[in-house]
Amino acid sequence: MFDEIEFDRIKRLPKYVFAAVNELKMAERRAGEDVIDFSMGNPDGPTPQHIVDKLVESINKPRTHGYSVSKGIYKLRGAVGNWYRRKYNVDLDLDREVVVTMGSKEGYVHLVQAITNPGDLAMVPDPCYPIHSQAFILAGGNVHRMRLEMNDDFTLDEEGFFRNIETALRESTPKPKYLVVNFPNNPTTATVDLSFYERLVALAREERFYIISDIAYAEITFDGYVTPSILQVPGARDVAVESYTLSKTYNMAGWRMGFMVGNAKLIGALEKIKSWLDYGTFTPIQVASTVALNGDQTCVKEITEVYRKRRDVMVSSFENAGWPLVSPRASMFVWAHIPEPFRAMGSLEFSKRLLTEGKVAVSPGIGFGAYGDDYVRIAMIENEERIRQAARNIRKFLRGHGEHCPE
């Protein structure tokens, strides 16, 4: 009916690759199979009790049940300011440089909608979290995908990264207006040091493009690594905004709470578009999030330690099973090179086989971009015993395909 009416913007979106794995996973489970699921970045731990208690306290006050504030209640914006001051020694203007968002994804998409004119071009590293590129497509813009260059230890290859930016600036028409960066990176776990941002800010000021930085995994770091913020660089607020979410740090994924800070022009655009689209997150959730950011941070260390232990068990047990992994120094993921005999089939077909034959679900790298097709993303969302069981399953799977596995 009405075939002549088409939805051109939606048609530009690619097929959701992860749906194929999800459908297979559900079919296996309906058939009674025990699938060990590493495919989704969905924290499995509870939200810390003191945050839940504050939610309950606030929700029992009827005055909190009405419309909230689109840009975030002032106390929560103040907590965001405290977090940046405490962690990065950065002082923010709470009225002009801070907006509370419904998780970082909502804020990112609405920012892109607010600042993208038809045909605008954004530079987005590949592989990437899918919405980092597709938000510009949804907004009527275009994307220049540039390969995310990494060293063997999955730190960023800065020279390669800047070489790719300079190529895009020189060869693209129209000239890119925006660059998206995400470190620690999802899906690759790639990390950077502050010197990277110093160089990036200088280039953005010289070439006149804005930077959108996503540090969703800033607190989940290991082995002494500390995630820097682009806003630590003098002059960064002239060219950059940064987004963050409470989802991973505090096991609050379903609460949908995050924020975006930085350049007043871009933050103003986000605030304006949100004022037309929403009334903000439910006030008790904002109140509880204030406690999360301002309160005792012991829970953050405990959550991070859970991921560190899982990382160590995964790396050692998978290697013993015949699948060597690079140990990440940040995030809740492992970016795993597909075993050599399976590499030619690509990440989607490998993920399907591992699921149906090995009963282990992972995310195919092709879902994060063309340059991810030799990899799969493994989320550390199962406990240590389940990780060891997955390794046993993988060992049998590899042996079944003629792979040599250690005795």
C-alpha cells in the first residue's frame, strides 16, 4: 500500500548484522541448548545498593513524579562538574557546558541531529560502535570511514591515525566538519594517552573541525592505565565535546543515564533539540545518579576488579583452548582475531558456526565496520566459571575442525 511513498533516510541504514546472531542464539536456547553469551555489552552485575536505596527514597516523594528538566536537574549537573574536577581537574560551566542525557547513545544521536546539515561529512574510525557512524546517516549527513590503526598491543597507532585524518581532510569533498573518537574503544579496546588529544586538538583548531569524544569505558581500566579526557587539553573546549554514561561504571545500563560536556556551541545545540523532544529522565533516577557520581567510589573499583579477573581468566583459558587473545588494558571487551583457518569465511559466518557448534555467542566484527571482519568482539559479561566452560567448548570446536590445541 502506498508503494510510491518511500523512507529514504531509513533505506540508507544497512541491515543490522547482529540480528542474525541474535536469532540463532534464541533458536538454540529454544531448542534447550546452553549458549554462553558474550555477544552483548550488557553488564550482568547489580547496581550498587546505595544508588538503588537513593532511587527508592526519591521515588517515594510524590513531588518527584512530575515532568523533570530536559537538560538535567541542577544537582546532577553539579555532580557531573564534581566528577570532572575530581578526575580530570577540569572546571565546567554547569549552565553552558553540561547536558544530562538518557545514556550516551541518546545524547550522541540528538547532538548529531542538531548539528548536521544535509550532506555534511564526518570522519569516523572503522571499526566503531555502529551508532557512531549511522547517526550521521540518520541525520542526512555522510561518513568518511577511516581505518582505525592499532599497534600489536591494541594501543592506537597515532601516526597511522593522523595520516588517515590528513588524507580525509585533503581528499574529501565536502571537507569534513566533524571527527568522532572513542577511547577506550568499542569494539577494539584501543587506548590512547593524553598526548594524542593534545595533537588532535591542535589539528582540529588548525583545520577547523569539531571533535566528538566518547569515553563510555573511561573507568574500566586495568594494569595502571588511566583514561585521559580530551578536555584536559588547554583550548579543547573550543573544538570538542565529550560524552559519558553511567551504564558500565555503575552497572546502570537499564537506567539510561549519561551526560555530554564541553564546547558551549555544540552543547547549546544539544540542549535546544532536547528541549523540543523530551522532558528529561525521571527525576528519581537523576537524584540517584547524583549519589552515584558524588558518593563513595569503592563500588567502581569493585566492578572494575570483576572485569579484570574475567579478563585474566578469559585470556588464559582461551589460549589454553587454542585461541590466543590480546589482553586489553581497558573496557569490558576482548577484540579477538578469528583463528587462522576460519578467517577466510569472515566474522559473521565464523560467529554463526561458533554459536551452533560450540554454543558460544560472540559479536561478528563486520557489524562494527568493514575493517573489523577479521575479528569478533567478546564481552566479559559471564562469570569466571562460565568463561572456563566456554573455553572447553571452544577447545572441542577447534579440534572438530582439525585445529591443534594444547594438551
